[in-house]
Amino acid sequence: MVEAHIVPGDLVIAERTAKAKDGDIVVADLDGEWSIKYFRKSGDRTWLEPANKKLQPIYPTAELKIAAIVRSVIRKY
């Protein structure tokens, strides 16, 4: 999530919820693997988008569960 200014070592504060809107940064279980990505929705289709232009969008093959929405990031030095 480098382009969202979330880097290794940061502390992420998230609010538990199963509901997200397009553009939220979410903590999600995507096909059994946990990730922090942008949540995207268009019509009935949902996917996760990395904040790195070098990576492709990630579409669920089985299941996408939203666990939380990122509300804040604390940089640890």
C-alpha cells in the first residue's frame, strides 16, 4: 500500500464492519488470505485494488469478506 502511504512497520487502526463502499481501504479475507487493499465495486462486481501501479487488481475466485475499514495509520520510527 505504498501509494496509499502505508508502509511496513506502520500501525493501522481499523473499524470492524462488514460493509465497505467503493474506494475504502479495507482489511479483507480474500479467498482465505488476509490483505489490506482498496475496495472496489462496480455494479455486482467487487474486487481489491493494490495501492501500487505495478500490481494488478485482485478478483475473488471464491469469497471476499470485509473485516474492517482502515480509519488511521500511525507511522512508527
